[in-house]
Amino acid sequence: MKKMTCKELDGVCDTEITGETPEEMGENAANHAMSVNDEAHQAKMKEMGEMQKDPEVVKKWMDDFRAKFDSLPDA
């Protein structure tokens, strides 16, 4: 299990997000953002949605995220 904060995942708060894999952590981060339902999280989700329209940007973000995830110690 690894953990990062919402901010470390390009989010807006200090809530800890955990996951066994990068995909699980990403899913947990998305679930967190949807459950908080405040203006800051909604704006970030909209920004991430816009980013997903460009496959090159998505690939770079995912590569960077996987590298960060892989460098984390097990919690």
C-alpha cells in the first residue's frame, strides 16, 4: 500500500489517498474528488477532464504519476 496526498496527485487538499497500484490510487483519488463535491475539487476535475482530450498530455501525466508512485515507500 502506498499513499500520497490529494495535492501530491495534482489535487487541492491534504487528504491521504492510498492504493496498491497506480490505477487503484488514481481511482481512489477520483472517488475522493467526487465525494468532496466542493468548488475547488470540481474545478480540478474539470481541468483534468480537459487534459484528457489530449492523448500526449495524458501519457506524460501518467508516466510522471507512475514514476512518483514507484518511488514511494510502502506505507
